[in-house]
Amino acid sequence: MQFRERAGTVAGMDAPGYMQQALDAARTAAEYGEVPVGAVVVDASSGHVLAVASNRVEQDRDPTAHAEILAIRAAARDLKTPRLSGCDLYVTLEPCAMCAQAIAFARIRRLVFGAYDPKGGGVEHGARVFSQPTCHHAPDVVGGMEEAACAEILKEFFAGLR
Amino acid sequence: MQFRERAGTVAGMDAPGYMQQALDAARTAAEYGEVPVGAVVVDASSGHVLAVASNRVEQDRDPTAHAEILAIRAAARDLKTPRLSGCDLYVTLEPCAMCAQAIAFARIRRLVFGAYDPKGGGVEHGARVFSQPTCHHAPDVVGGMEEAACAEILKEFFAGLR
């Protein structure tokens, strides 16, 4: 069953610090002049981190190289399967429609994101990928974990571009 | 300006045979047990084919390895930029939400697809990615080119699985 809630209601959920690792990956992206977004894929049963990735669109000259896509691809490579059914994904920003559909294809168990993205998000905004009849797997969704910290990194980055 | 029409109204548009190349790539996918979808990226000004790709999700154990994603990544690598503004993409099946958003990020000029996909499409169905306010570039869209041939390959593939 799919559930949605704001992270404030899930006390201590980031105790293992997965969102902190995603935030560190977002900071790495900023250092390379990339839009600062970071993602982590976790094996939900063991708690083991399978992949950490930063947005690398400009460095890799790859329009699909969002942090979520890179983390999913790395975890799938690691597990030798395109289906990550027992895995959770932590990401600092609400995924776009591309990443949301990739999360659905990968059968991610739970998506936890930080900042909401009214301008480009595809989960709670715009395409609302998981709510479409064309979406055949929807993860549990938790939005707003470490929201202020995740949003601040993006705000600083875009202020610096001006 | 975005326009949408069925390919039947664009006489001779596939004169260079781009969709035929995409169909060949779809047949290659089927030979490897993959859902048979193929894609081609073309430099619109020169007519040069920059990339041809088949769906490789199972072979690559990569849930993002749809034909469109692989063709876009290959063309971006070739042109050394994540932005393929002067390029057109031909694909045998209506893109899903993941691929549609990737097409938007890549700033593809025109998308030409074959079969419509009411169950999984993200252009004319479901997420309708290009129609969302969160989508900041929409290509021209032509649907239904070589529709019967593109659909037949998929139909044969799924019949063979039963």
C-alpha cells in the first residue's frame, strides 16, 4: 500500500543518516558547478548503502545523469538486476518525472525526499507520475525530510549564479 | 511552437528511413528477449544519424536502459553536450514518462514515434509530460509513423511470451 506523509511525522526516520549522505553528495555536486542534488540507495533489510550519487549532467554531458538515475543504475549494477524491490531511495530534492518513472521501473520500496520542487517535480507536482494509471509500481513516499537543509543548498547555488 | 499530428498527415516524412532503422533496432531487442523498442537520434540539419539504440533493460540489468535513453546518452556523448537542440528522435513506441522527460531535458527538436501506448505511454497518455507546467521544453510531436509495423513487433513479442 502506498502512503504519503511529511517527514516531520516520521520521528527519527533518518537515524542512520541516509539523508545526511545524500546532502553530502549534493554538496559535492555544487563543488563541480552542478545543480546540487544527491541521492542514496539503501538495502532496506540490511540497512546497507548500495549507492551514493551526485547530479553529474554537465560533467558527464548526459541529460539523464540526475543523482537518482545514477544511484539506481549503480545499485542495479551491484545487485545484478534491474529490479530493486527491497531498496529505498533517499534524495535531497523531489524527483522529476524522469527520475520518478525510473524509481517506478526499479520497483523502489520507499522514496524519501527532502525539498519539494513546485517548478520541476514529478511526484507531488506536474506529471505526478505515481498517481497515473500508466504507472505500474508506486513506492511509499515521504516528502520533506531535512527539507530546510536540502532547500538551502539549492538556494545558495542559484544565488551564486546570479 | 509545439505541434502534434498523426504521421499519416506528414507525407514522405520518413523518406530517409529513420523509423525503419528504429524498427531494425526493435527487432534486435526482440532477438535478445527484450521488449522490442528501438530509437534513433538524427542531426536535423545534416540528416546524419547520431545514435541507434535498442531497449537493453534485461541485458544491462539497468531499469533506465530504454532505447530512447540509450540513444540520447550516445548522441550527447558524441556531440559532447547534454543539450541536443538540433536533433530529432525517432522511436517505435510512444515514450514513457521517464523517456519523455529525458527528451525534454535533452531539448530534442522533434519526437516522432510509431505505436501509441495507452498502458505505459507518457506523451499522449498518463503523465502527459510535455503538457505539464513543470516541463520547460516540449518537442514537436508526431505520433503514429509506421504505426502498424511498430505495433506488430510488440504484439508478436508478447504473444511469444504466453
